[in-house]
Amino acid sequence: MTVSGNGYSGPVTRSNVYRTAGGTILRISESEDGALKVERLQGEEWIAGRVGMAGLRRASTTTRLSASEVRSLPA
């Protein structure tokens, strides 16, 4: 799988989706070399997010979405 946008293009080994306490939904992808790509869901579109937002996934009030929850989101 190749991801492009945010100036990054390369193989992605891992991608997870999270919901913050404030309701923001983040998709965070990490490449084999450790580069991060952050996207946030705005309406029906995934838009580029600041890489610094990746830290929100570690907050105790942020939850990782289940596979069924992720399937219900826009691709």
C-alpha cells in the first residue's frame, strides 16, 4: 500500500484510527522507516493533520476505534 499527501509517499506498515475526548477522529499511519502521517476526519473527508496531533493517541481520554467502527467511516 502506498500513501501520498502531506509530502510523503511510501509503504505504510501500520495505520490506526482514534477518537479524542473532544470527538476528533484521527487516522495515524506509520511507514517502515518510522515516518508518521496524520489525517483527521472532517465531515466525509480525511484531511491532513499536524504531525504533532499524533501525540493525542497516547492521551488517556483517547480511544482506539475497533475494526467495525473503522469500517463505518469514509475510506
